[in-house]
Amino acid sequence: MVPKTQSAPVIADEAILQASLEDPSQFSALVEKYQRPFFRLAYGVVRQREEAEDIVQEAFCDIYRNANQFQKQEGASF
């Protein structure tokens, strides 16, 4: 029998965002999680790598700058 490994507890994105207000290094968890999907979406629209990268960077900056105004919406995920 193979022993089960315990995985790290899943922390909600909203909790990470709030924690980043006290400890900005926590925000990197959100960047790591969402950087690729944001890039794919931006690149799909603009079809230019550098422009898509700039759009993603601006999006993360806006998310962080406005983190204290975040309110979870019913039926929507982070």
C-alpha cells in the first residue's frame, strides 16, 4: 500500500490578495497562478507578444493597486 501524501491546504485567491496588503511578497502566488492564462487571453486578442506581456503586467499592477477595494461577487470566481 502506498501512503497518501498530504497536500498543502488550498488558500482562496481572495485570502492571498488580502494577505498581500500586509506582505506584498504574497502577491507572487497570484502572479504564478494566473500569468499564463492572462497571457494566453491577451495574446489571443492582440497577437503581439510584447504587447500581450505589457497588458498582463498592467493587469497585475491594477489588481494589486486596487486590492483593498476587492469585493467577492456572488457566483463569480476570483
